[in-house]
Amino acid sequence: MAPVQVICSGPTINEAVKRGFERAAKLFGMSIEEVLNRVTITGAVEIGRLPGIVQVSMQVPIRTLEKLGIADIVVKHYKLPY
């Protein structure tokens, strides 16, 4: 597992959060329910300084990151055993 953030925007904070969950689900090939669960248990939704900007943080399996071709970057950044 490795921490990843998805940044999203919208006309309101609620819309930005919804779009963030949708973006993460599409990016990682997960259902929105799985993203919600992962954010609740291992992550957070942070509200940005500007209205309508959010950061959706969650732990993502390394295998999922490998499929996206970003595992090496994340592992190196966080100095994770790999």
C-alpha cells in the first residue's frame, strides 16, 4: 500500500468532493464505494485554500500503481520497501 492524493475542483466544495471520489475511482479502477471506504479508513478529504478545491487522500495497493506505471515514483518518494 502507498499513499496517493487526487486533487479536484468544482463550483462548490461538495461538488469538488464528489468529483474527487469519481476521479479516484476511475483512475484506480475501483468503485466509488471502495474509494469512499478507503478514504474513510486510511485517508482524508482536505479542503484547499481556494473555494471548491479538495485533496482526496487514500492508501492504494502497489499493484494498482504498477498498472498505472507510477509505482516506482511513489515507492521512491515515500522510501517504501518494494
